[in-house]
Amino acid sequence: MTQAARAGGDRTAEQPLQPVILGADIGVYALARSFHEQYGVTSIVVAGAALGPVQHSRIVEHEIVADGHDPRQLVDRLLEVARRLPDRRLLLMANSDWLVRVVVEHRDELEASYVVPFLSAELLARISDKATFAQICAELDISVPRTIVQSFGADEPDVAVDLEYPLIAKAASSADYQDVEFEGKKKVFEIASPDELAALWASLRAAGYAGRFVVQELVPGDDTQMRSVTAYVDQRGEMTLACCAHVLLEEHTPSGLGNPAAMITYRDDAMLEQARRFLVSTGYVGFANFDVKVDPRTGAFRFFEVNPRIGRNNYYVSAAGANPTRFVVEDRVEGRAVPPVVVDREVLYSILPHRLLLRYVRDPQLAARVRGLIATRATAHPLRYRRDLSPRRRFYVLAAAVNQIRKFRRWYPEPTDTGF
């Protein structure tokens, strides 16, 4: 009997597939869409609320808990769903760092009913920490920005920072940072002076933060220097899916800073080889998503972090022709080896109106590529799913587009307003 057949108690691979996904953001909807496209199944979404991206959808069923931030409530609801569906083959997915941690920490309870396609708790702790990630990369000769680590807690002193300002500061573990609240909280901080850094440290201590922050050199270059890599590593330790994308524009709101809003998929074997080296060397299994930046001074790839999940913008992989759900289902549910796939199809993935995107893409060559992909309809928006566009869904997609325009006007008002 294969490991896939053993996982999930007495359930067998012949039973109907049932994806169960924790969360309710656009990345969760994208996963549900990919499952629906590949297998024609409706996904069960477990969250504290039916948020806009998954609301009024025909391809999801909602399981709402009273407190979507309470791990015990989430796990109990997952177990309840499993008891109600003894005739289904349950595949559990999560698409935020803290939810992945919830699943991994409760693996012993969940694996009796679910296929749980995530890495071990020990490896999760190592690679999810940006400080440890930088150390592992250095050992594997994978370039990262120079990194200094500041620990918080009782009597932890300020470390000396000998980097040139401005610099970048961010939580070493986004899961540890999830529930910390203070005025001016951001996902990523650009620090202009030692005084600004000292003020951030004071805010974190006052908020009771007890984790670690990393301080890193600022690699120059705008959003278009960023790259995204999505990969899947099977139970044999082989990277069977590899896809990368050239970021055109990121979000610039405090909570969303660094999230790609528009990308073009392409193939870069040198970058993918470094990602493969990291995953294989660490014994990684499951989906992974890397944030990478091309250093314009040298042309070298600078790996920033790896997310232990498929990523918020995972639909770019499906749009480019390699539905990622097939790789996890065939590997973990059906117990079959999948021939490795490296995606090389070029597609424009964007959650922005095309006119807004072109307003911010200033490089003439990139803008020409964007226009060419739009002209040939080689484009994808995760929420614009033809088979799930009820009037209420259409209204939400339109409202989301208008909201993007408002957010960019407020938080990223750099080119001169042209009246779009």
C-alpha cells in the first residue's frame, strides 16, 4: 500500500476527491478554481467569514467558524467535516503561513481523515524563519541580501546594524507576527535612518512582540526586478512542477506590500535550479513559493524567502498551462509519480485593470509585452472564471477593480495622473 493510500485513515484513492481549504482570500478562490477546472469538484472552504473572493461562489461550500483565528476551532471544524463525509477522499490545503502552521502542528489529529501534503513541523520552523532561510541559502551558495537578526523578548539588547540606509526590516516569521498589533504596522518596513529603526524596535516591544526581525540591505530596483517561483516537490523528493513569473507591479498598501499584483510567466532555468537546490537539499515536500529579486547592479538572483505553500497568486501557474492541483492529487491522493514539468508558456496574470497596469509599467519593452499579451488574449484574472460569474460575482469583480484603482491612487501615486 502506498503512503497516499495509508494517509487519511481507511479512506481509499477510489473514493471521490474532496478538497478542503483553510482561508477565504483570493488565493483560496484561485485554488478552488483550479480544482474545479481540473476535476470538476466543489471545494469546502473553512474560515471565519465568507470574504469577497469566495462569497456567492458556485464552486465552494462554506464552513464558517466563530473565530477564524482560533486554531482549535478550525481543527475541530475540519474533524467535523471529515465525520460528515466518510465516503470522500479529503485533501487538506492551506494558503497562508499561519494556517499551514496550524495544519502541521495538528497533523496527528488530521491525518486520520485527511491527506496532509505539507512538510514536517521541524522543517517548517526552519525555512519559514527568514533569518534561518538566509543561513541555509548561504550554505548552499544561493545569494540572499545581507541579513542581521534582532531578537525580542526579556532583556534582548539591540544588535549593531552596520548596513547602509535605507534598509529593509521585516518579521523573521510571518506566523509569529500575525496577531501583533501596533500603530503603523506593515508587512515590510523601509527604514531611512537609525532613529526610525529604534522607533520600530520600541513599537514592537511595546506591543509584546517576542519573535525575531531581520534587517536586510535594500537591493535596488523597482517592482519589475522581482520574480516569483512556484514549485511542487513530491514524496520521492523530486521537484515535479516548476514555474516562474516576472513581476510587473506589486501592491503598495501597508498590509499588502510586496504581494505581486501583475506578472508575466516565463522560464528561467538558472533561477529554477537554485530553487530546486534549496528544496532538494532541505528535504522539502509539497508546494513552495519563492520571492526573488534580480540585483540590477550584478544581474544576480537574490532570494528573499520561501513560503511553505502555493502562494496567494497561484493561479498564474494554472493560467500558464500546468494546473498545480494535478501534481498534489496524483502524488498524494493517487500515489502516482508525475513526470516533471517546467512551465514555459508566457501569460499575463493580473488582478488589476489593464489600463491601470500599463500606467505603471514604464519600461517600453515590458509595456510592449503586456500589450501583446492583451492583444492575443493571453491573460488571466483569478476571479474571472466563466463558469462562476453570477451577477453578484460579476459585481464583486468590478468592485474589486475599482478598489484597486483607489488603492494605487492613495498608496502609489507615482506616475502623473492621466485621468484613468
